[in-house]
Amino acid sequence: MVAIGVLALQGSFREHAALLRRLPGVSVVEVRTPEELMSVQGLVIPGGESTTMALVAERWGLIPLLRDFLSSGKPIWGTCAGMIFLAERAEGTKSGGQALLGGLDIAVSRNFFGAQINSFETQLGAPECLRKFGGEDVFRAVFIRAPAVLQTGSGVEELAHYTLTEQEKDPAERLLHFVCVPLLCLCLTSTGGCGRLWVCVSFHQEPTSDLQWHQLFADMVFAHAGQTAVEQQAIQSS
Ligand code: GLN
């Protein structure tokens, strides 16, 4: 059994929690306090409004704790506003900026696809890792006031992308929007190594009844928790 947290400060945390509760072996914690954050082995940061989410997190003193969680190597999945919150760089932030947790080497544009009225649904080519759960070549992606990933660092791998229509192309001729970027990088720790796993998508998936992204994330948490348990056993018996 693993405990997966959903950051419940603002946004679509209830929808994520409801989908995660359908997965066997997963208990779900809505995370608002340091104790709740400490109790989980993976964390979902939902979509919503990243400025508000960052403000609430700051006011509740959660930013340093969330950064600690990030550096602990436990899997984190940020969707939409959650992805913005995890980005190293964001454009379109209000004057004076907003706190970003950072950690994911991407640059994002917060409201690239426009306002609520410009929200849309589409189908995107499913990455190999997702097919294990859904078996389909495509998946349904819902873009709500969606951000775009403009740049990715070398450790970031693109899982799926959306190609802009002619109208959507901006003057700078950004031809592609990377909408789905997992980062898999290994970092050495004093306990002998830990995996850092992320899946970040700039679209929403929780309004659909499609569970495959949640299954993929839960799988990462299971794998990481298993690895951690093995490491802990090794430390205890040495
Ligand atoms: N554009 C929004 C923001 O800046 C994110 C939208 C979303 O999460 N659906 O936070």
C-alpha cells in the first residue's frame, strides 16, 4: 500500500483524489499541512491557478517543505498549474513574479493558449509508457487555460506533443508545444542513490474517466517506495 498525496490548496485536487482512490493499493491524502506532506510517498500538484496556489502555499509556510519533498526524490506529478509551479522559469507571471518551486528544468508560458473560452480538447499520440495501461495509440487531453512548455533542459524527455495550428502560431514561430514532459534523472544520496521521477503535463486529464495517467504515476510511486524500502532494510541490517 502506498500513500499518494494531492496538494489540496486550490484547483482540481478533488478530481485527482477521486481517480486515485479507484486504484488498488493506493491510499489518498489531501495535503494541506506539513504532517500530511510527510505522510505521503508521492505527490500530485493539480491544475488550477498557479499564482493563487503559490500564494496559499507561501502563506501556509509550505514552500520550503515542498522543496524538501522535491529534493527527497519522491515522485511528483504536476499537471497544468502544478507543472507551472514546478518549473524553473515561467513567463506571464504577475509583476513581481510568483513563487515557483522549481526543480524541473523547463521554461513555461503560463497562459499560452489564452483564456477559459479558448479551452479545448484533443487527442494526442500516447507515449509508450502509457500504452502499458491504456493500450491505445492516442489519449484524450483537455486543455483548460493551458500553459505551454517552451524550453526543456537536457534531462527532460518529451512524452507527447501538440502541434500548433496556423492560428495558434505566435509571431516568434514557436512550432511545437511540448505538453507532457517526464524527467527521469538519478541523483546520488547518502543512502546510496535515489530516483527522481516526474510526470508533468500541461493538459488536464482528471476531468475524463481515463485512469491511465494515474496508473502510470502510481506505478512510479510503487517502484520508488519499493526501492526506498530495500534501501532502508540494507541500512538497518548493516
Ligand atoms: N494558466 C493557469 C495558471 O497560470 C493554469 C491553468 C490550469 O491549471 N488549468 O495557473
